Amino acid sequence: MIDSIKSFMGWFFVTGDPMIYGADASIALASIGIVAVLTYFKKWKWLWQEWLTSVDHKKIGIMYIIAALLMLFRGGVDALMMRTQLTLPNLHFLDAEHYNQVFTTHGTIMIIFVAMPFIFGLMNIAVPLQIGARDVAFPFLNALSFWLFFVGAMLFNLSFVIGGSPDAGWSSYAPYADVEMNPGVGQNYYLLGVQISGIGSLATGINFLVTILKMRAPGMTLFKMPMFTWSILITSVIVVFAFPAFTVALALMTIDRLFGAHFFTIAAGGSPMLWANLFWFWGHPEVYIVLLPVFGIFSEVIATFAHKTLFGYAVMVWSMVAISLLSFITWLHHFFTMGNTAPVNAFFSISTMLIAIPTGVKIFNWLFTLNKGRIQFTTPMLWALAFIPNFTIGGVTGVMLAMAPADYQYHNSYFLVAHFHSTLIAGTVFGIFCGLHYWWPKMFGYMLDETKGKWSFWIFMISFNVCFMPMYFLGLMGMTRRMYTYPAGLGWTPINVVMTIGAFGMGAGFVLMAYNIIWSAMHGKKDATGDPWNGRTLEWSTASPAAEYNFAHIPEVSERDAFAVTKEKRKAGNAGTVKSYAPIHMPNNTGIPVIMASFMFVAGFGCVFEWYWMAIPGVIGVIACMIARSFVYNDHHYISVEEIKRTEAATGRLS
Amino acid sequence: MTESTLSLHEKDRSKMPLEYTTEEGDLRIVGFWIFLAAELVLFGTLFGTYLVLQSHTAGGPTAKDLFEIGPVMAETIVLLVSSFTCGLSTIELRRHNKKGLIGWLIVTILLGLVFVGLEVNEFYTYAVHEGAPISRSAFLSGFFVLLGTHGCHVSLGIIWIIGILLQLGKRGITPVTARKAFMAGLYWHFLDVVWIFIFTAVYLTGLVI
Ligand code: HEM
Ligand SMILES: [Cu+2]
């Protein structure tokens, strides 16, 4: 009995590596610490009522961002571990197996649990405010999306200490990821963690699509929307059409592994190439899901700090539409070398290169927006300005990779790794940092410190180049991706040393940013006006942070840059008419989303270990929550006129 | 007078069918259509997978060996009739006839149950009697998962409609219950359309080719 418990524990918990014990200890300590603090300050009720059950898009946005920052930390530690291992030839900091796990979790976490949720967080904060709405179309579903993402992320991260991490790469190619070659629970964690959060992402796509299509303030026609809102509209369409394919791909591989089916196996007629196709049919649009929104953020920030309207608004929109359509017909460029015929490669080569055209158009539009503007070098603006050249390098090398014959040379080398980090870091990460600094006062009512912000920007941006510029050359010198060590004497060592220095520099930049967040929480400048940047769009017309109901009166819009126009009118002495308040109808908080997601976690964990006694009750719990929700009828309340008056007076907005 | 959470696109709602008379109902129905679009991609992917793997029988039973037109026709007719009765329920909904609505919905889910029963029986026959379980070949994996996904959708639809029936019984036809009944109808018809594709792409081509 004791022995069997012992052997179970030895298999259930990952053992053997001192780093893992360190992680176990720090996870345990952090959890105990959180529980202790919450209990000591009697904050449980507050946590439940104000956050866990909230359906307010602003709070959900903040929760997304906090979770994404934590995940960025984990993914960043993974990156630094890899870079440490590769600094010099023949190091034994990580062994081969461990290295495989680390690049797999790094890639998956960065894409699925950092880039996407960070963007979802920012769009939750900004989009309803930008379109003059009081919430998203489906607040309940919005909370559910967040909690599904959250439990998916937790499930995935648990693999590190319980059962073992996946090691088949973030793209999890079959047949390696299938059960014969990859037994154990690691790959199951990948499949279920990503699946659960993916369902949440799909729901978010539907939610924002309806919100933007149906809930804009009167007068805000589609072509008067802020550019960030446009980018989210288009992104939502991509989400709705790309994610179901991924849902299916993940489900099929799960069925292969759990129930012995043969979709992607080599035996019994399965087709490993089918996985590659399904994965990238989602995977390529996915990179635009994390890119188009930051294009939107940069458009807002560049226009605001150049003090001009965006140059070429309609062209900006149409180029995003073109990118979104093209993004669905380029997936094969990820496997030019895997035995397609020449005409097929030629088609996908050309379709990929075509994407450079609308993207280039957008770059020029940003430059023309800057042209003759009164440029103000705030922290968000620095991130936006740095994006333009750094991202362009990623774009140009992307076109190089798109040439199928040349890709036989570049494929799976560090040239590729450098390319996608140039787009993902200089695009997505610069963009989310830009948006974070830009909307921070709107989220919390105080500013992040500018000096510290600029320092963290310069350290991060320069280190990024120190790390990833040399990487292109390393790729051309023949170092391939996903290799855990290399022999001396190939001339790779100096570049690897420089890259590791750059990587730690980026870590330092991130730490400084985290410090800035903590420092500013205590000493940050209050944002009393709600409009600290002299913004152009409606989110800046509300208080910082905005009231629960966002707008006491739904704004009326007549032109683009609606708030800039209002401010000009006010200057000209036209203050608009004073209207009386009416009670506002708002959704109630509800605990169902977090409970339902918890059942999903139980079901997912059960499936990971093929413990159906656990998985089936989990699924039943999920269905029970859905039924319970269906029977809830009074899910709204009214905010009274007195309360509106009180809230508005508190921020000096009583008209 | 109250202002709703939602911005007001002025539109005369009182002339619309009941399920569209509130802003919220309108939003949800639009959202549901978009959800169905996503479902379309989901089934499209499953169809694509099935068609790729159809010939990968790995020496096991082929479509021709397994499929029999009799049970398949029975499933098809039952499901198509259920779609028709579901349509009748929507007509009764428009007439604000609670009894008719509930009655036709009950007929619909009974037919749905028969369909699920027939399908389970078909699966059972293949897997147990004909030596063709999901793990036998890639073709069978594709077959069971495509049809199983459809069958699960029908089953969930049945549970959902039972929930709506209870609410209709308790509250009668209100803008909210009308919306739910209407959306369940959309869902049911959608599953019917998927079945027609299954009938063509799986059974007919399987029997002929
Ligand atoms: C501190 C910044 C970062 C550093 C130093 C870094 C470093 C690395 C390294 C060393 C690898 C493994 C290369 C290999 O062995 O093949 C890698 C892979 C990867 N990284 Fe990063 N990375 C960083 C940030 C990011 C970010 C922000 C993202 C995405 C938003 C990202 C996405 C990926 C992906 C998708 C892979 C591929 C994983 C795989 O091969 O399965 N990385 N990164
Ligand atoms: Cu791609």
C-alpha cells in the first residue's frame, strides 16, 4: 500500500531536477502567501464580489492583463533558461529532454497565454469605451471567456510540476506528438489546456463582433470608428473563422491519444500531414490575430502623439481587410519543404508575398501621419515609433522566407526564429506594452511614471536588437532551431554569447517595467481629467477609471475622432445641451462563469490523466452550469438617477 | 423611461416578431448566427478530414462494406421530419400559441431521440458486430468523429429544448422565451443541413464509390 502510494507520487509529481523542486517550493509559497494575505486582510469577500464574479468589461480586461503579465514572466524565464543553455557550446544546464519541454512551453505560453489574452485585455478595456457603449454585447459570455482562458492557462502550467511538460514544440507536429512516440501526459496537457482557452477565445471573437457591429453610439458609422476598434472587428472575424479549425485539430489529436483513433498516426492509414495542414490553417491567421490589434493600437497612439488625424484612414481599413483575407490562404508556407508539388509551393509563395503589400501600405500611412506632426515623445509613442523600423525588418525577412526555393535554405534555422521574434516582439510585444502605457491611466486612474517607462523602453528595445539581430546571421551560418546544444569550433559561439546578453537585457527591461508599475501604484500621478494624453477618441471623454456604466449619456457622434471634435466645439463655446439622467440598466454579477470554468478544469485534468471518474463529473458540472444559467431570469439591475448624479459629481462631471 | 445598457439604434421594434422586440433579443440572435458560422467551419473541417481519410481503410472494412441504405434512410427521414415539426413550432410561436409551440417542440425532440437511438444502434453494430471500431482505421476514425460530433450536437439540442420547454411552461411566451425557442429552432435546422451533407458526402458517396 505505502509502496504503491509512493510510486504513484513519484510518477504523479515531476521529480529529479532541483529546478523543479525550486518551482514546487515557490508555487507552494506563493499560494500560501496569497491565501494568507487575503485571509489576514479579510479580502475574500471583496475578491469574490468585486472581481471573480464581475461581468464588467473593464475589470475583466484588467484580469486578462494581470494574468498575461504573469504568463509573460513564466515564458520569459523559459526563454532565459534556453538562452543560458545555449550561451556556450556543450553546456549541461538543461538536458535535451528538458530543453524540448522548455521551448514547447515557451512558445505555447507566449502565443496562447500572453499575446492573445493581453490583446483581449486591452480590447476589453478600450473597445466599449471607444464606441460609446456601456458594456459588451454578452457580458456573461465575456466573463466566461476570461475564466476559460484562465483555467486553460493554469492547466497548461500545472504540467511543469505534475505529470511532466509537453515537449513536441508549440506546433506539436504529428506523428511525434501522437501517443506511440510521445506517451505520458505532457502532450495531453497541451491539447486540453489550449483547447479550453481556445473555446474562450472563440466566444470572445463572437462577442466583440456583435458588440462592434450592433452597439456603436448613434452616428458612429463603420467608417467613423476609431482604428483600434476597426482592427478588433477584423480580428474577431478571423477568430470566428480560424479557431473552429483548431478546435477540431486539437480534438482529433486528443481522440487519437485517448481513444486510439488514427487521424495523425502512421499506422492504420493516419495522415501526419493532415495535422500540419489543420494546425497552420489556424496558425497563420493566428499570427494576424495577435498582430492586427497592435496595428490598431499603434494607429491610435501615433495619431494622438503626432496631434493629427490618422493619414489614409480608409486605406488603413482596407489593407487590414486584405491582410485578413490573405491570411487564410498562406498556411502552407510553414512547410514548403515537406514534399509539395512545385505549383502548390508557387501559389503559397506568391500569396504570402502579397501580404507585404497591404502591410507596407500601412507602414507608409503611419509615416505620413508622423509627417509634419507635432510629435510628443511619451512612453507609448516611443514604443510605437520603435515598432516601425524593427517590425519592418521582421516583415522583410518574412518575404525572404516566403520564397519557396530560398526557404529550403532558411527553413527551421535560427533565421526563422529571428524572423518570427522580430514580428512577435517588435510587433505584438511592443504593441501591448504601448497599449499598456497608453491606457493605464484609463484603467487605474493614475499614470505610469514616464522616466522609468522610457528607461525600460530603451533597455528592452536595444536588448531586443542585441539578441535578435545577430540571430539572423547565426541562422545563415547553419544553426538550426530547437537544438539543445552545439559543438565548439563552428564559429557560432561569439554570436550566442551576444544573444544571451541581449536576452538578459530584455529581462532587465521587463523587471524595470514591473518596478515602474509597483512604484507608480504608490506614487503615480493621478489622472483627474480622464484625458491625460489629450486623446482623440471617446474613451478619453470618460472619467479615469470610467464609471461602472461608462457613459451617463450615450454620446452622439458625427465625425471621426469624435472626442477631438467635441473638444474643438467646446473651445468654440458650443458646450452642447444639458440632458437629464435616466436610470441605467446593467447586468448583474454572477458566479456561474468562474464555477463553470472550474468544472472545465476538473474535466480537463481528468482527461489529461485519462481518469474518467474525474472527467465525466467535470463535464456534467459544465452542462449543469449551462442549464442553471438558462434558468436565470433577473440578471439585470438599474442604476438610479441619484447614484448616477453622485458618481458624476465625484469626478466633477455633473452637467 | 429607462436607457438600456445598449446604445439605441432607433428602429420600430414593436412591429417585429416577438423575439426581436428587445435590443437584447436582437443582439443574441445576431450572435447566434455568428456562432452558427463558426460551427460551419467546425463541421467543414471535419468533412475535409473525413474526405481526406475516406480511402485510408488500412485493409479494414470500407464504406461499401459497412453502410446499408435502410437504417440510413430511416435516420434521414426522422431527422428531416423533425426539422419540419420544428418549423411548425416556429409558426405557432409567431401566432403566440403556447400550446401549439410546446406540442410541436415535444414532437421534435421525440423525433430527435429516435434519431439518436438509431445512430447509436448503427455505431454499435459497426463497432461490435462488424469489427469496425474507431481504432480500426483512419477512415473509421473520421467517420465516427464526424457523425459523433453531429450526434452530440443533436443530443445537446434535445437537452436545451427540454430546458426551454420547462421555461415556456412556467412563463408562457415572452420576448425571452420566444427568443430561446427561435434560436433553438435555428440550431435544429442547422443540424439538419449538416446531416444532408453527411448523407451526401458520407453515405451516398460511400455506397457508390
Ligand atoms: C525575452 C524575449 C524572448 C527570448 C529571449 C526568446 C527566445 C527564444 C528561444 C531561445 C527560442 C527557442 C529556439 C529554439 O531552440 O528553437 C524561442 C522559441 C519561440 N519563441 Fe521566443 N523568445 C522571446 C520572446 C518571445 C515572445 C514574446 C514570443 C511570442 C509572442 C515568442 C514566441 C516563440 C515561439 C512561438 C517559439 C517557437 C517554439 C517552438 O519551437 O516550438 N518568444 N524563443
Ligand atoms: Cu504563416
